[in-house]
Amino acid sequence: MSPSEAVFAIICCQNGADPAVKAEVARDGWRLAYSRRGFLSFKKDSPGNKAVGRYDHQRLPRGVFVRTASWSLGLAKGEDAAANAKQAFAIIEQSGVKLPFDGVHIWPRDRVPVGKFDFEPGIDEVAMVVGEMLAPSLKQRGIITDERFNRVAKRGDRILDIVLIEPSQWAIGWHPVPKLTGNHANSTLPTMWPGGVQPIKSPGEVISRAYFKAAEAIAWSGFEMRTGDMAIEVGASPGGACSLLLEMGLNVIGIDPAEMDEEVLEHQNFRHIRALAGEVPRTEYEGAKWLLVDSNVRPDQTLATVEQIVTHRDSTIEGMILTLKVGGIAHADRIDGWVRKVRSWGATDVAVRQLARSKIEVCLVARMRGR
Ligand SMILES: C[S@@+](CC[C@H](N)C(=O)[O-])C[C@H]1O[C@@H](n2cnc3c(N)ncnc32)[C@H](O)[C@@H]1O
């Protein structure tokens, strides 16, 4: 047997972010094997040569635009769902992978870009039908221990992944949910969510889809936002994110020259500063612990504004969540420069991710040292 054997990984990303994924995982030696928009598979030589052992030598590909990454087991492509299921069982049982898995996640690739035709990523009706058909048999065959599919995984779980590239073409894989704890634990939170999309429902109709974007960003940041903390959002209108922060019990200042939604304006814990961030006196930021920025301006301008706020000697900001508009996927190579800039302010735990519910923009989170 050869001393090295190829391992295959499958990745889902936002439809349209594919070129950026290819570029970022190529840096770690992953070579493209197959791709459709929103779905890619890669291979890499591994020094191990046993079915399971070879995974131990490799880390799954990761990157800003990688929404999910799984070890690939194979592809099922049949006449109908029953034929696909039969192929899937054979692929899994013959792969030599350790069974059973702790659960199964089943989701479609993003067939259109997020926001186009109001498209939102996540579990769709076809995935539900496939899950209902497949999960009981997976349990019966001893492939999974829990027949409830698309449950949020627990730390340390091993999850079977089925990506519906098309309703009749399924990529089969699996991924481990890291056991990490500490500040970095939440950076692996999306590995617990089915298809890397946070399962979240709002208590009512949302003011803007920024509500969901902020929920995902806050969960992923790992920031310990508590009742009574003060948060400032720059670029707050119409108020989706502010309404979430208010629901969480925070005191919120929204900075934006545009109008805020009535419901947010009337909330007793909300104050609107109707101005551009650059015009707001420093004293308004005093006592604020969390800074969110979601203004529709160039990243350079966003970073210049944030630098003034967080590097001021009286700043009390402990964590920041910034939306940075990439301005076209071809400009994704600017991200490293933005990270260097934020680090130069003394920030730590800087992380960047294209949120599942973001459009062509990335979310940068960072903590300010010693605060
Ligand atoms: C994408 S919207 C924000 C959505 C909002 N976060 C929500 O949750 O509904 C972008 C906003 O940024 C505001 N904006 C642009 N430049 C700004 C600046 N320099 N200071 C404050 N707000 C700004 C715009 O007026 C616009 O309302």
C-alpha cells in the first residue's frame, strides 16, 4: 500500500463565494476535485493510509468563506430518493469510517446567492423530505444513534453530513465538532449548526434581515453580552440589529443619519443619535462595552471610524463586531490587510467569517486587549 493516500473534503459556501474558497484553501495545499456554485470538493495527500487514521493527520479545510467542511465519503446519484438512499448506505458502510455517528445533518447547497429572489440559506423542504425518509433507516442500520435529523450538534459529536447538490445528487461526508473551550470555542459554533446556518426564529416579524445577521455574529463572536451592558451600533437604521440587542436586555445607542423604526425608537433602553459616526463627540461612547458597525461604506472608511473610537485613551469598548463590505468577491484578498490593521490597534482574537446570512460582505470580530 502506498505510504500516502488522498483525502477528500467537501465544502459548502455562499453561492458566488466559490472563487474565494478556492483561493483560500489552496494555500493549505487543497486541490480542487469538483465544484458547483455553493458546493466544492477538494483533495490532498495524507501521510496516513488507513481509512480512519488518515483523517488524523489532516485538518479539514477552513477559511473566511468556508461555511461547512466535511470529510468526503462519496456521491450518491440515482433515479430517485430510494435509489440514492441505497447508494448512500453502501458508501457509508463500505468506507471504513467509525460508526455510529451522533447525528445527521441534511441540507441543500445554496442554489442562488443569498438575498437574490429573497433566497435565505438553510434547510429547505426537499431536505426535510429526504431527512424524514432517510433518518429512521440510518438509525436502524446503526449508522446514527439518534434518528432526529438536523439537530444542533454537541461538542465532541461526530456528525454525518448529506449535502443535496441537487435533489437527486447527494454528497455524503462527516465532520467532527471540536471540543474546544475558552475564547475560541465559538469560532467553531457553526460546526454544530445544520449546514452551518444558525437555526433561529425571531419572536415576531423582524425590522430588517440584519436581525438574523447580528444574531449569528453575536453567537459566533462568543462575546459575553449581558443585560444592562451598553452597546453602540454605527449604521443602525432601520433597526433590526438594535431590536435584537434590546431583546437581549442591553442598553443601546444607534448612530445613523437615517430614520429608525418606531418600535426601536420608543424602547426605553434605546437612544438614537441622528448623525454620521464621524460627527459624534467622543463622550457619547463613554461606558459602551460593545461596538457594532454595519454602515454601508467602504471598509477603509469603516476601519478609520472604528480606529478613532477604540484606540482613544478613554475608550471602554471590549469587543467589536464589524461588517466589512468586500465590494466583489475578487477583492477578498484585501481581508488579510484589514486583519493586520485591526491587530495594530492592540486588538486580540481577531476572526473573520462570511456569515451564512450575509451578502458580499464579511464579519470581523475582535476584542480589545486588557479591557
Ligand atoms: C445596512 S444599513 C444598516 C442596517 C441596520 N444595521 C439594521 O440592523 O437594520 C446601513 C446604514 O448605514 C448608515 N451609514 C452609512 N454611513 C454611516 C456613517 N458614517 N455613520 C453612521 N451611519 C452610517 C446608512 O444611513 C444606513 O442606514
